[in-house]
Amino acid sequence: MTARLDSPLKVTGRARYGSDHNPPGMVFGYVVLSTVAHGEVTAMDVTAVRDAPGVLAVYTPFESLELHTPHNPIMGATWVPLQDTDVAYRGQPIGFVVAETFEQARDAASLVEVSYRERTPLTSLEDGLAAAEDAPPSMDGSPHTVTVLASGVESIEDALAASPVVVEATYTTAPQNHAAMEPHSAVAVWESGTLTVYSGNQGSDLQAASLAQALAEPLSAVHAVNPFVGGAFGGKGATSVPAFLAAAAARDLGRPVKAALTREQVFTATGTRAATVQRLALGAEKDGTLVALRHDSWSSTPMSRAFIEQTSHSTSREWYTTPNMVISQKMVPLNIPPTTFMRAPGEAPGSFALESAIDELAVELGMDPIELRRRNSSLAPPGKDLQWSSKHLDECFGIGAERFGWSQRSEGGRVDGDWLVGLGTATAMFPALRFPASVRVTLNADDTAEVATSGADPGTGLLSVLSLIGADSLDIAPERVTPRLGDSALPSGGMSGGSTATASAGSAIMVAAPEVIDELLTLAAAPGAPFEGAEVSYADGRVLATDGRSLTFGEVLRAVDRSSIAAVGSSAPGEEMSKHSFSSFGAQFCEVRVHRWTREVRVSRMLGVFDAGRIINEQPARSQLMGGMIWGVSAALHEGMEIEADGRLANGDFASYLIPVNADIPDVDVQFVQYPDTLHNPVGARGVGEIGIVGVAAAIANAVFNATGTRVRNIPIAIEDLLDE
Amino acid sequence: MRPFELTAPETVDAALASPGTFLAGGTTLVDLMKLDVLTPERVLDINTLPLQGIDTTDGLRIGALERMSDVAAHPGTYPVISRALLLSASQQLRNMASIGGNLMQRTRCGYFRDVSVPCNRREPGSGCPALTGANRMHAVLGTSESCVATHASDLAVALVALDARVRLVGSDGERTVALADFYRMPADTPEVETDLRQGELISEVLVPRLDWASRSTYVKVRDRQSYEFALCSAAVALDVQDSRIVDARVAAGGVATVPWRLPSVEQALRGAPPTQETFEAAAALATEGARPLSGNGFKAPLLRRTIIRALREVTEEDRA
């Protein structure tokens, strides 16, 4: 176990984030947002803005910076601002004011007079359900509706009608914002035809590519730097509005430009998690065997229809064995801020519905909910014959039940003074994925090594993981390995997203390290080298000859007069995908206390037991999972964007968009069962970034039911949901 | 935030002589200046004025510039006051915020705090979006067609329960006013929030001696366990002798446009035994005249339950 390498820098304020860069001559941009939710900007009067002190430039759809829509394979198309006059949501970027100081830019921006041709906005998911559209195919190419029926069964309705026990219910989840601590920001500098952008994001080479496309510049002219990222969670996968505008304005003005969104602007001018409605029907035999599952999902989506929260496809498609299953996904286009990936997109809200429904079925059957889950555990996703590569979910539940005192749970919970106490559980799953990645491994003459890839460490601990896997692959101590990340000049590391980075970059290290060792051995045995003509091998950071002589790799490099040697290794998903299905698994446990009179829900204990393959660095892995579980508490009890009929966000700041404070969070227990999954990737790790949040909201709602007898089918759960008079 | 002139008068007389907006802890004023809700041209930093001191010789006298954290920690403070303070804001804010400033804090209504939308309290006659908008946090008592914003102070609820008075100093001299009379319900003039006259300053808070308020508490119900305003709160003090409630003080917060004293509830408690039955019957009177909005109908039952909970908490030993 290794402490994170970046912790001392971060806790002492020495880590330089994107907006901590202040190149000479820098000026400041302030983004102007729309104040209506639907319509067209007919005019923007910027006369007063131009006359304001310090103002250098005002950009609007009428006097714009030219930007082209960039595309990349993971994120698809990324919207670029100020290219037309359409307004599709309130809080949409429609202008950019650049001035000598931040205060001047902000004050001048407040003088912009905007005229709109307004149209009536549609902002309510509930009101839009009737006009829902079929969703486009999901990430894996599945159509919006997937049907699996046993032979002889004509429809899912027939299968449900034939089921001895049926539960049916509709669940809703609120829209959310990532609300990362670091607001989206960028500092852009043009020097002799080359752009350098300092900006937090989830993949520096992806950001460079997207900026190059947007600016119509060659990729070689764009350098993206992000060694530290103050949280991303999916919200910094796409290049941000401040990055596009700062880069284009810097080119236009010939001065470095800094642009940062305010906290309030982050809520609308970036991305959010969609709201969902989910209707579930489960049919079972009296012994709990699942025979039919129907999961219909609706997701809000912006008018661009750019991103859908796929709740049924990402949960019910795979989680339980059932002979009959229909899942569907629809979308409801609304005048709301853009939706995008957010920690466990699909799985987080999807698991609230599915795992609540499973609990409802357990209640209906009078069966222990863990036993019900065990009985229906899948060997492979329904209708697919690719079995799970490595699944130890039952063991997670077994360890969890023992540790959490599940056997003490009683139907109807227990009472402690004026507090009603209940226990709840839920399954967590998150697919094991990886993306193409390249990593350079360098051996230096001073006996140190470097592991370098563009990528990003958005706070996940990837930097330390690179050092540990590098050390492991080079058979040297981690202290001798310098990890480098967050610079598009380095080999392409892809994206820190989808819980993939450890598996992707780690596998590439395991390709690069043997290559650089081979080169070292070739050099060592070459004519004139210390081991000329000898048979040599490598271990413990040393080159060894059969006669017992040995030298460190640094000694060898110095002897052949080389300061360093390097190799780049690449990895990508391959034929394993045609052999198995891959997922991480977990068992979530929560204890809640609900006040008998005033009905506040307090989470008093939490435990998550996870099967995520090999754990490379236990401390940050535990922190990642704990952070996910805490976010699950937030989703269950606190978080939700409240969008009014006119598109105004009623709670777009940290005073009113609630996230948990320390007092809301009990000790969080995280346990691992460690079965390296080398069928998935050579490292054996499956990623822990997202699975921590999955299932938590359901476990809490299930615990609330256990404590109070009230089933709440919406999150966040509020006091009024539990008041019976 | 707009440019402003900052001065720091050294005496109360100097502060009263110069027009401007008083700055103490700044936890409300600076916040609202950043939002352009308040745009004072002159700000008077009054932190060096001699308005400190906590005196417990006869009741409680608190200088207006005492900080919330110091008053909460003072051994002579009644439990209901101490708890109300400790359940407010965060430790950092309590270290900065003054008692006078706490009583003068402005509503947390989201429309009041957003200058891009109408608000009768901010711009008289402009309208009230809360009547039909996001009004879950808003008031059900003391409201009018022009304003439904809640009063945000926890401390004021506790003080109103204890019949506290405020001493006000102005260039024409000083006067004391019962805190319950100090706050104005919105009616047709929501912009008039208090009885404070132009140029007047709160110099101290006076709480009459009430020995039995050692049996008192403040229950605050909210959406998270700390650093959040009340959905509903109750300040309760009970005098129980020989299994009878001799006297009672009950006030509510988070549900009304001003700190809300509940004399009918107090009356129902007096003379009755401290039982669940008594508490429920008394609490039922708390929501007389409540006018729920589209999103806050739950506040009426929640208020009744919060009062019951507070009464149970201060009588736990009697009922055991």
C-alpha cells in the first residue's frame, strides 16, 4: 500500500491546477449565459461593454470566434459556443468578454443587453413523457428495446401474467451536477504558432485533439497540459466551454487568456446527469426464481439529444438470470442544460430502480433479499452465452452479511428510543472496460525510471498506480519510478473515464516494460558493452550474467554511454471480448435511523464489499470506493437539480444544491475480495472508480423501508416522503 | 460586487453620525454584495465599537458584537440559545458572525438572492415568483400575497421564546423593543423587515431572567445534519413541577416570515401533565392559520411533530 504521490502537493497547495498558471501578459475572459430557456438571440447590444474599463474584446454569435464541432470516438461530438443564435436552455453560453482583469471582465459582462425571440420552453420530464422518443442505440450498439423470451413465450406480458408473484412499480431519480471542486477553467497561450492550454480534463491528448479540430489547427500545434485535475467524474470528459473560448480568443488577441466558470455557471454551462423515470415489473416463482423482468426507462436529454442516461440497458440487461426479459430506453428532449457522463452513468440511477424492485419482490415473497439475489445470480447476461470472467458476488454478500450483522435484521426494523432503525442491501455492478492506451517506459542512467502517458489523474490516484505497476514490471522499488501524466506531448493515454485507466494504462506498461528490458539486455551484451557476448537476464533492476556478474541498469547505461533508453507499449481491448463477459461486482449494506417524529433519515453505518479484480493500491482504491459510496448517500438523500418551468435552476449554488457534510457520513467500511481477472487484462485489475456509487441509493431506500414500512420510489428521499400526516 | 467606500468609525456616536451600511461579521452583507442584492455606496465597519460583553448577573445581556461561537460557549447561556446557535451555519461562520448581525440577517429565499428575477422584498412591487415557484423552503405562517419568505435566524426563534428585547441606539437616543415586536410580517410592505429606524444600531440583546429555562432546547429539522437552514425548528422551555407543566415557552422557525411565538400552544401546555397526549393536543394548535404553498404543505404536520419532539426531549426524565 502506497500513499498517493500527489497528496503532499495537494494538501500544501503546491500542486498547480490549470487556472493556477499566470503567464505574462495574461488577460481574463468571462462567459455570458442566456437568461431564457428557449428561443433565439435576436440582438446583443455590447456598446456599453466595449466602453467599460479594461475591455479588450466582446464575442457574441454576431461577432464570433470561429469554432468547429470536434468529434472523438469516446465522447462523440462536442458542442462549441457562439456559433449560432439558438438558445436551447437557460444558462447556455452566448457571449465572452475579455478584459485586463477578471473583475473588469465580469463587470463588463453584466452590461451586455440581450434581446431574445422567446419560445415556450419544456423543462419537466414528467410533462414530456407523452412526447418521448426512442433512444438511439446504446454504447454497445444494442437497439432501444431488447427482448429475450424463452421458447414458447409470446410476450413479456404473458410471462408476467404467468408469474405466481409479481411486483410492479415506477421509480424516479433527480438530475444532478458533478459539482467537482475545481470549476471548469483554462489558460491558453499561443507562442510562435503553437497553442498551450492548461485545463483540467479527463485526457490531455483527447483535449488537444478536440481543440485542434475546433480551431482548425494541426494537432502538432496544440499542447494540452493537465497534471492535476480537481475532480471530473465524467464532467470533464468533453473539452469545456472556457477552454474553447480561451484558446480561440488567445489566438485572436495575441495575448494569453484565462477563463473560468463561476460555481453557479458550472451548474448549467457544463454537463449534468439526466433525470430518469423507470417502470419495473418483476415476475417470480414462489421460491424466488425470477421468470420475467421488464424495465422501461425514460431519460431527460437536452434538445441536442447528445446524451441519454441508459438505466435499463446498464442494469437489468445483465444483472440477473431470467428466461424472459424486455428492456427499453426512451428519451425526452427538454430545454435543460446538457446531459453527459456522470459517475456510473446509467448504473447509478438504474440500480436505484432495479435494486429497490428486487427488495420489493423479497418483501412480497417473504424472503431474505440476499437469498433472493443469490438465487437469481447470473452466470452470464440473459440471452448471452459469454459467461462472466470472474464473479464472486455471493462471497461479497457472505462477507458483508457477516461483518454487518445482517442476521440481526428483523422484518420491520428495530426501535432505539425515538429512532427507527433499519438495514438495507443492494447489488452493485459496473462493467469492466478498457480503452486503447500507450505508455512510455524509460530507464535512466541514474538508476531511476519514468512511466509516462498523456491521460489524466482526475483525483483517482492513477499517478501512484502508474508508479506501482511500473515498479512491479521493472522489478524495482516504486520510489525509483517517476510517473508522468497529463501532457498531450506524452504517448496517448486515452481517457480517465469508465473506470478504465488502471486496466488500460497498466496493460500498456506491461507491454512497454519487457520491451525496454529487452533493449537493455541487447545493449548490455553488444560488442564493447560490459556483458559482450554473454547470456544475460534481468531481475531486481539488474542485468545478470550466467557467470554471476551483475550490474544495475544504470551502470549498464553509463558503461555504454547512454543517458536513457525507452520503449512505448500499447494495449487495447482485444479478443477477450469475444470469450467472456466482464464486470465488477459488489454488495452494499446500509443502516439508517429515521426519527419517529420528524422523519429525518440518517445513515448510521455503511459497508461495501467489492469484487473488482486485483487491487493495485489499496489505500486510494478504498478512498475511491468510499467516495463513490458517499456520493450514493448524496444521491439518496441530498442531491438534485431543481429546474423550474421557465428553465431557471432554482438551486444552482452550493448554498442550495445540497451535498452531504461530514456530519451526514458515518464510518464507511470498504472490503475487497481479490481475484485478479487476467482474462480481462494482464494487470488483472477491473477498476474501482464508479462501482462504489452503484446500489447505495437502493440500499438506503431499502433500509428506510425496513425501518419505517414506507417505500420511497424517488431520490433524493426527503422528509415529506416519510410524513404520513 | 460594486465599488464602495469603507470606513471604520471608532465610536458609536461616530457610527451613528455617518450614513452607511453597518458591517460586523460580514457573513450576510458581503454575501449579498457579491450577489448584487445589496449595493451600498458606504460601508461602516463597526467591529471596533465597544458593543461586546456577556453579562449573566440578572438574566442575560449580550453585546451586539459578541460572536455566535462565544455566546454559544458561554456557561451562563440558556440551553435553548446555546443549541440554536450551535445548530446554525458552520463553526467558521459562527466565529465571524455577530449577534446583532444574526438578528439582522436577510431571508434565504432564492428569488430574493437572485437579481435576475422579481422580488417584492428586494424591489417593491416587482412580484413574487415564490408564490408559484420553488417554494418548498418557504413559510406557511405570517405570509402575504406579496411575500412568503422565511426568517432565517435560529437564534431569533430562541430569543423570542424567552421574551428577549433588543436595545437600539440612534442619534436621537436609545430605546428597547421586544424582539417579537421588532420583526415585521411582510403584509403589503415586505421590504420593511424590522422596526429599526434609519441610522439605528442594535447595541445589545437583553434576555429576562428565567431560571426554569435551564429546561429548554432547540430542535432543528433540515435536509442535512449540519450547515443548512431549517425546514422547521422549535424552541421550547418548560417549567415542570410535581408532574404538572407550570409554564411553557414555545416558538417556531423555518415555517414563518418572522420568528413565530406560539402562545396558544403554551396556553394548552400550562397546567397539564407532561404526557404525549398533552404534547399532541398542544402541538395541534401550532398550525392554526397556516397557508401552505404548492411545495411546502408538509411543513404544517412537520411543525406539529417538531414541537412534540422538542417537548419530549425536555421531559425525557419526567416521562421515564
